[in-house]
Amino acid sequence: MTGQTMVEKILARGAGKERVQPGELVNVKVDLALGNDITAPVAIKEFTRLGLKRVFDPDRVVLVPDHFTPNRDIAAAEQAQLLRRFAGDYGIKHYFEVGRMGVEHALLPEQGLVRPGDIIIGADSHTCTYGALGAFATGVGSTDLAAAMALGEAWFKVPSTIRFVFEGTLPPWVGGKDLILYTIGQIGVEGARYRAMAFCGPTINNLSMDGRLTMANMAIEAGGKCGYMEPDQITFSYLEGRTGGPFSAVYGDPDAEYEQTYHFDVSRLQPQVAFPPAPDNSRPVAEASGIQIDQVVIGSCTNGRLEDLRAAALVLKGRRVHPRVRLLIIPATQLIYRQALEEGLLATFIEAEAAVSTPTCGPCLGGHMGILARGEKALATTNRNFVGRMGHAESEVYLCNPAVAAASAVAGQIVHPEEVVR
Amino acid sequence: MIIEGKVWLFGDNVDTDAIIPARYLSSTDPVELARHCMEDISPEFAGDVQEGDLIVGGNNFGCGSSREHAPLAIKGAGVSCVVARSFARIFYRNAINIGLPILECPDELAHALSPGESLRVDLHRGLITRLSDGSCFQAAPFPPFMGEIIRQGGLIEYVRERIKNI
Ligand code: SF4
């Protein structure tokens, strides 16, 4: 009998089984169930049909109004109100009000709600982010969330796993975002459909937690069910002081079976830019050089963390945003916002004439706070560049890392950061 | 569970915007959604589809957003089963969860079929039979657990039963 991957072992444990096989259907206990101001209202409506007096565990349901908040219009205000009332009525402990809130997938790990070995579902496709801490985490629909709120369970088809082994020391200005854009470029938007994506190798062992979260975040852009790194010392240091309860990390067996293994030597990787209209359309930044942009967005659950803001500040220090460009910087959570304030990053941004905002998904999904007009081009550290994602159907979004975004905001066109910081 | 019906054929990558365009998402009523199902890619579908008909698609059926309105529109149109070479995963879950039968079929099926011919589908055995010549195609059998969800009429009804028995 061969060994099992991390994901197989976590799902087996959640299903109370010795082992599970890819393709097998399992019903598992979930450690956490998440909803936001778009998906939770539908789930709440379904949940209410059951006539239950309580959710399965008020401490394991997380509600984050982050997409259209601070409320962009009356309809959004009513959705947010529904969440707030439900959280109050059902004693939901982890409800995050505006002012304490952050973009959900940056917020949950930061708040210590994600632990290695956990099974987490979220009615949001980027729930896969939490795999960076060695959890099994995946996006589901609103009805799944309703059922999980009732029973604390979810059903899954056990995915097979594709392994990505990264080798080599990353060049300056290259990070997790570039690794994942490059990977998606290699395998395509369907390349990991239904599969788990295991990220490993020497490069990953040296990658920061923020960089790992960025990578796992975008597993869905290759169609993946989840993306993950097995927990190590970097994971455990990150968790210190964040998470209260005990947890037990899970590791794949040495003889685990992977459907496929890719080896990438990334020692010469260039910063990547994904051209519209899909994240797999990624190319070295040099090929994008000279493309004029109207707006730059630094933020989101992909790249709105402290390390990202530091990278942007390094570029923006003592410089000014190009007169033709609007630079929006959105720290992903309130804590990151405060840290950025204390470190002086916000002052750097404001002096550079960037617009700095309270945490929100905002322009990432074309919700509010930076919608594009017809024909406009944006460069963003977000994760999707589909047609119309940030506004008008004839606007365009390019994706990149925070340093490229900041440098390009200064240059008024897409550039390699070293052209701005010499 | 045995299903028999006339086939509507679709190609690869039928996305959730094609199944139900975003402009109609202000409704969650399956009957209302069904009026616009496939409107942009197959304008005659909503008017001509008969109770019990089947949809046969290609690769990556239901890709795009996670909106549950997509399988709801199909179910509301009276479609008895969706068969495709592969499904985008959140669409797959959502279909099962709202009680819409769904099967992943082998490659040859979609190529063999002509629009309007009839199929018999045995969900538990995963057996798809062409009524015109009796030829059979084997899909992955429908797992008992999913069969149970579908039989109950969706995940919420399934949960309701489970709660009664706890
Ligand atoms: S920041 Fe963007 S991708 Fe992340 S949860 Fe918000 S809308 Fe989704």
C-alpha cells in the first residue's frame, strides 16, 4: 500500500477513516466555515429554512463583510445588515465589523483562525489561501455553507495531487506572486482542475509566510481545489501568539502518490505580468514594458499584506506617482493598516500621492473604490484579470507583484522595479 | 434512478454567464431564471426545452463564478440531468446541492450524439444508453451519498432529514 498526501490524510482524519483514495467521496467535519457579505446572505436564507435555533458551533462560523463595505450603496448596506443581525442572533463569535474587518483571506490567518491540519470551507473561491498553513481549505457554494452551519460537515471528492517543486534562489524583486503567476502560465487555467496543488522544494522552504499565502491564494486560478505548503518552522513561527488551541500538523508520506510532478528552476525568474484576459497569460515583465496604465491597485487577499506594503514603500520612498496615474493602496486588514502606519509606510504612500484606503475588496472585483472606465488599463496585485473584472467590459487588468506595481505607478507604464530603484 | 429524455447539445467551457447572464441575478426564483437560461448562446433553448430533457456538454461545463443561480436556472427549465465530459468544480457541487442530477461522461458520448435524440441514464450505475441504436456509454457511477442528496431534493432537504434523525 502506498502512502498518502497531506490532503488525503487530512480528509481521512476528517471523515474518521484510516485512509482515503483520490476520487472517493467523503463527508468530513469542518473546523471552520466562512461567508462574506455576498455569499452569506444566500446561505443565511437557506439556513433559515431549516428552522434551527443555533449553528453547529458559533465559534466556528466566520462572517466577514469585506466585499462591498464600507457599504457602497443601499443594497450592500442591507446585505451587511443581514450578516450583522444573523451574527447577533446566533452568537457568532467571529463576526468582523468595519473598523476591525479585513479582506477575509488575509484576516483569518492573521487572527489565528487557521491552523495546520484544519478543514476549512468558505463560500468564496479564494478560501484556498489557507493551504499555505498546511490546512485543507477550499471554496464552496452558499448552500454548502448553509449545510455546514447546520451540521458542521461538508462533502468532498478527494482530489488527486499535483506536486510543484521549486528550486533556486529567487532574484531581487521576485517573490511568491511571480512563482504562482509563472506556474499558472505553465499549466493553464484548467491545469489543476479538481486537483490539490502541493508547493514544495528549496525555494518554498525559504519563502516567507506572506509569499506562501499569495501562492496558495491563486491555486483556484489554475482550477485547483486547494493549494498548500506542508507546515514547517516558518509556519510555526507565524502561528506563535496567534492561535490559542492545540493543533496537529499533517504531512504527506514519503511514498505518497502524486498524479504529476513539475520541477521549476526559478533562479532566473523575472517578475511576471499576467496580461488580460486570464491569469494564465503570464509573461516576463520585460515583455510588458512600455504599456501605459491609468490605475494601479496594491491590495487584496493576494498581495495586501505587510510584506507587500513594505515592498511598495521601498520603491515609493522619496518618489511620486506619475501625474497620469492613480495609485490606490489598500492594506488588507486593520492590523496591517496599523502596522503600516507605525512603520511609516502610510506616510511614504501619502507623500508619494497615492490614495490609501481602509481595508476592503473594493476594486479587486469591480465592486467600488476604483472602478475603471471604458478603455482604461489597470495594473493590479490582485488575482483575476477577466473581462470587466475591475469595471467596464472594455477596460483591462494586468496582474503583477507589489514592487512592479509601485514602480510602474511612478513610471506611468509597466516597468521592472530596477528601472525605478537604481 | 432512471432518467429518459431528449438531448440538448452544448460545447466546451459553457460558463455560468452563458447559463444565466449576470443581468438576471436579482432573482433567485428558478422559474424566472429558467426564462433566460442559455439565452445568449442558444436563444431557442428557454422556449423549446421540455420537462425531462437532458443537457450534454463538453469540457469544463459551468466554469466561471460560483453562482448557484446557474444550476437553479437549468433545474427550473425542467432539465432532468446534465451530462458533460467534465465540470468546473463549484458548479458540480452546486448542482448536487440543489438536487440537479449531473454525470461526467466519457469522451465519445458527446461526439456520437446529434441534437434532439434521446438518452436513458441510469444514475446509480452511471450507464448512459442511446435509445436510437441501444449503444451504451459508461460514466462514473453516481455515488450513493450524492444519490441520497438528489433523491431528497437537495442538500438542505438532506440536512433536514439528518437533523430529524439526530
Ligand atoms: S480581495 Fe478580491 S479575490 Fe480576494 S476575497 Fe476580495 S474580491 Fe475576492
